[in-house]
Amino acid sequence: MAGWTQDYTFDDTGLRRRLMAYAANARDLSVPMEKIGIAGMASTDLRFEREVGPDGQAWAALAPSTIRRKEKAGRTAKLQWSGRLRSSFTRQVTANSVSWGTNLPYANAQQNGAQISRHAHTVLDSRISLRRALRTAKRKDGTEVEFEGFLFAREGDKRVVAQSRRVAGAATIVIPARPFAGINEAEKTAYGQMVLDHVLKPGQS
């Protein structure tokens, strides 16, 4: 009885073309990296709006003294006295990476928290600096008389003769961490999908 076989040869031409297209897409990821940078900066800005960290936890409460100072200035938002930190973020994109952040020197202390030690020191209160001046006063009979008195002096006035000094005691200023930067798990998944969608997009066959 004669035997029988079935032969099959896989034509990998199409597959090779597709894989080559994927490889070409993967060589330059600047497009998805730009999208990730935009999304990351939007998430960071939203945390300033909601006053939460990447994990959704609310930022630490403000100190009572800070609250009073903000209320006097008509401000209530955390980390947003002038809005400079929130608006200072920029991003840099390469063919395979993206980074976003701020160059403000105090950003790290606000993000991660810090303790600042202050030594006791003498403070010169120039707001009540005084200078000698000749002043004129009228007597009851209408005549004028000159006398030497004191006037408030502007800062830097060379005629200053008296200034208030006070000693500020040593202190440790504690800045609690209020994380605004970071990538949470949901964002990692979304960013990974952006890269995958770019690599697997249809290529020219």
C-alpha cells in the first residue's frame, strides 16, 4: 500500500515585512514619548488642582500660621502662593525617552519633604530705622520754633541713627512631603499601551 504525505511550506514574506515594519516603528518612539510627556504633565497639573499625590492621597494639611498668612493674602491653595511651581514644568523628548520636571530649587523639598535648621541670629528691623531731622512746630502765639527730632528712615538711608534689633531663636522648620510628581500604576499601563500602539501600527507592505 502506497504511503501518503502532506507537505506545507510557510511563506514568511508577509510576516517578515510586518516584523520589519514593527522594528522600524520601534527605532523612533518620539511620537509616543511626546504623547506620554503631555499626559504626564497634565496629570501633574491635575494634582495641584486636586491637592493629591500620584497615589491619590491628599497632601498634608498646612500649618495654622501658613493658613493665616495665606488668608491675609487672599490665597488658600497649597503649594500655590504665586503659581510659579505649578507653571514651571517643562519636558524633553528623545527617540526612546521623555522626562518632565522643574528646575526650581525648592521643588524637591516640597515633593519629598525637608527639615531646615535655623541657627539663632540677630535680626535688624529696618522698618523702624530712625534718623535725626530738624522739625518745626508752632507755638500757641503763632511763632515757630525749630527742634531736633526723629523721623522714620528709608532702608539704606545714611542718616540712620537708631535701629531696632532682635534675636531670632534657633528653630527647625519641617516641610511635609506633598508629592506632585510621579507615575502611578494606572499611568504606567496607559503609557506602555501608547508605546505598543505605536510599534504595532500598520506599516507599509
